[in-house]
Amino acid sequence: MSGGASDIKPGSIVPLDLHYVIQSFLFKEARMLDEEQFRPWQATLTDDIHYWLPIRENRFRKDRRPEPTPENSSSVYNDDYTDIEHRIMRFETGLAWIEDPPARVRRVVSNIEAEYTDDDNELNVFSNIILYRNRRQDEEAWFVAARRDRLRMVDGQWKLARRHIVFDQHVVLDENLSVFL
Amino acid sequence: MNAIPKFNIGDLVRPDGGIQDRRIYWDEDVYQMELERVFARSWLFLAQDSLIAEKGDFLTTFMGQDRVIVTRGQDGKVRAFLNSCSHRGNIICRADSGNAKNFVCNYHGWVFGSDGRISDIPLKDEIYPKEFDENNVALKQVRVESYRGFIFGTFDDNAPSLTDYLGEMAWYFDTFMDAPGGAELLGPPTKVRIKANWKFFAENFIGDFYHAGWTHAAAIKTVGGPLMALLGNQATPQGAIQFATKYGHGFNAAPGNEEVYPHIHQGHIAEMWEDWVRSRVPVIKDRLGDERALLYNAIWDGSMFPNTSFLRGIDTWKVWQPRGPRELEVWTWTIVERDMPEELKRGIRHTNEKTFGVAGILEGDDGENMEGNTNTSEGWVTRQEPLNAEMGLGWENLESETFPSMMSEPGDNEAAQRNFLRMWHTMMTSENWDEIMARRTTEHKK
């Protein structure tokens, strides 16, 4: 990364050239997933990836219970590298009939912010995503979410080390949420 | 002109349960009658003790399409009542869960206590007549009973007790609910909306081993481990048996016998799970006897009539919340034993979410099937064609000296589905619980 640790303030935004690199990373990731290039996508994940989509209960604002964590609450995704590997393997069995004929899926990624962290090799990256899924004859779903990502530089490549998905439905309003956001 | 009756409800399911008219999974009139005759009269799952453990803890849920608040009062007692203000009908509580002493309607500020009775009406003395009786505007109470910490409610005061309603199922539930420490649910539930009739799911869980190796082939090939034997429906599960109880509940069980039974946990959690089961079997044997030790070490899929289902070995607990004849919400918790180590509980929750959660690698397959089962009935001609559940017809009703309830072999069998549908038919055509009880007593084992 450009610049030594000493002159980088955690939380400050990255310069334009680095922002462009991060934006390209997220756009390419979205395209790979749209095109079902799961193995090349998987290669952009770190071995210790945590891919988490907690459910968001309707709670009163005054509710003093702690925020949900993977340990104390329910999730839609709470995946490590092996879990993601299983999801991809399932797809590759040739037996995943609910994906066959394939759905039409398009991701639109926006509101990208990249910030330095206290780790010289890692960035916090924020983005929003709209995912449109159209399957069978006429089944439509729109999923909207924010992503709080941690990207890490590994051997000269940016990789996704953590994705916390803030999903904007409580009751999931389509048959399943079997798409990577 | 009088409306021409479209059908006689009693004709929609053949008496042995083996043939069904598709309108029971499609028709709005049938559905409205279901809300009245099935959902408003059955015991429905509301909560489990650990989900509302503290005084004041509450959650909101549904009984059929009736919104209810379930709360533990300051006296420690769990009560439930309609979540609809008795003044102008508004929803009283809009949170899924929390802790509160009172529930205040947002419209005019009427305050209801944890017993559903009025505790305050703003300006009451100035604006209501002296004769106004607060007792008349208490929220409609749900009759609440619990079994081993699992809390159920019914709107029907004439229903049998929860224990009687569970009947033989209570004996089977004890296999894990009466293990030392008992069972508990991990929440909050995940929720997903599916365009299907709720009964297809209840039937699928009550006895459909048959679909597992076929519908879920992709996931089983990926993570099936000991479930691989089922892949592609090449074999029926070894030693599997099916149970069907008096009031429509039922399940399949495939015991592991000498091995730990087939499960779907992975890696370290699989080892912890197997160690747990091995260490637990002798305890269960000692406490509950040989039969339930056998069932403890078995994979199960089951349903409690009408709309609660569970799996053992994946350890999911589900309620099929109806949203009309062609739509439902699937609510999913994780069921664990209270005495398990925290790490194992978390691992079980993870397995459940990964396989039978909203993005579960098996769950999606079921949703797709059930939508297809339902939506084809939009065709008028299609809707006239009956559906079939005759697998194993005539083989059920093995009398067993060791197991209560009707029992069938092999596990690939639709006896439990037929029994579920016959219970549904009985409720839909009976005037009251006296009649339901009398009819089920003679019809259950026919």
C-alpha cells in the first residue's frame, strides 16, 4: 500500500487512485457473481472470510438488548470459507435443479466508500447493493442491502476478508435468499 | 340469487386420506373455513420458555392470521391475547419481541397490562359514561398451556388439554424434551414468504422421507455424509419407521442403532455432536427406556398438527404461518438441548441455518416444490384432477407393544400424511371438539 502506517489515519478516506481500484474490485465481483463465475469469485476471498447476513428483528428503539452477533442471534448467512465452498459445490453437482434453468440475476453496486484502518494491509469498504432476480417465467425479486466489507491486501491482490450484510427485509419476501449479496 | 355451493367440504378428501381434491390447497372458501375450524380450534405453537425467559419479556406472533402478543407477566406466568386494540382495532404492539410491563395502543393511548386487561384509558373519567365497564374491553385471551417449556395456545375453551391433544406425541417428544435439562429453542426466528399452501409443508415434514434423496440430491451430494445412502432414491432409509398419532401429528425416524444416526453436521461440530449423542444414549435409556433411547439416536422429520414441524439431526423447528390459501410465512428456530455445551449449540444453529434456513441449501428445494404443487392449481382443468397419497396404503396400523400410536414400515410411506389429512377432514366437518374427539377415537386406527 502507498504511504507508511505513520501518515495514515484510520477512518480517513483513501485517495482517488486507490478508490478506483476498490470500486473495480466490487464491480468485477458483482459481474462474476451475475455470470455464475463462482470459482474465480471464491479466489477473491481470504481463507478466514466471514460472510454474515444476520436477521433484523423489529425491536423498539428503547430496547436495550445488545446488537445481534453471530453467536447470540439468528442468521441467514454465517459462512466461513468451507460453507461457501459447500454452496459452490452444491451448484456444481449438476443436481441443483432449482437453479436449472438458471435465474437471471443482476447486481447494481453503489455508494462506495473506502477507509483506512489501523491495519496497514486492510481497508473498511462500505457499499450498497441492489440485486434483481428474475426466475422461471415471471418470478421477480428485488433485494436491497448495505455491505460492510473488510478488504485485505494478500500477495499484491485485494481480497475480501469480511462481509457483513445489512439486509433491508425482515420477512424475506421471496422464496429464498440463495444468492450472494 | 343464492350462491351455488361449489363443493361439499366433506368430499374433498377421500375417507382413507389417500386422495385429495386440489381445492383444499387452493380455494379461498376452504381457507376461510380452515381459519375458523382448524386454526381457531387447534393448539398452535406460540413460544418456548427460553425465548421469553424474564418477567416482562414478550414476543408477537400469529395464530392462523390472528395477531397475538405472548408475554411473561410480573408473576412469571405466560399469557397470550389478541394484538388488536378493543377500541378501534389497531395493532397494539409492532415489535417482534422485547420487554414491557404494559402495551400501549398508538391510536388513543389505551394501556393494556401483561394480562391483556385495561390498566389505563386516558381521560376515562371525563369522557366515558359511568357505566362503562373496562372488563368489556379486555383483549381476547388465548388459552395457554405448555409442555416441557414449549408454549402453545388455542382459542377454543372446549379443546382437550394440550397434553391430551399431543397424545402419543408427548411420549415421543419426551425423547429430547425430557432429556435431562430439557430442550430449548434458539431464536429469533428467521422468516420467509413463500407462495404455497401451508399444508404441503406440514405434510412434507410429517412423513416424506421419500423426497429427501431426490429433491435434495444436490445438497446431499455436497454435505450429506451419512445421508448419502439416500441419494437419488436408490434405497429407503434402513430401519426407518413412521408414526401417526390420534390428533394428526406424526413423524419418521431412522435409527442409527450401533452408529450415531445420520446427520448433516460438518467437521468439528459433527464430532462434538456424535460424542454428545454417544454420551447421552445411556442417560436416555436409563431415564426413558430402550424405545426412546433408540429414537434418541435417530434422525426424525415430523409435524404437529396443524402447522408446526421439526427435524432431529438438523434440529430445526418450524411454524408454517398461513397467509391465505396460496401463501405462507416459514418461521424457523433452532432446537437444542439445554445441557449441551454452548459451542455445540452454536454449531447446531449454524448447521440448521446453512441447510434449512432462508438461504439453506436444502430449504430452497422444498420451497420450489411447494410453490409448484400449489400454483399449478390455477388451471381450472388441472384443479379438477385429484392428488394422490396412497404410498403404503393398507400397510399402516402395525400394532406395536412398545410404541404408542399407529406405526408403519417402511419409513417411505404416506400413512402419516393420510392421517394428517384425515384429522384435517375431521376438524373441517365437525361442529365441535366433542365430535372431533369422538370421531378421532374411532377413526384414527381405521
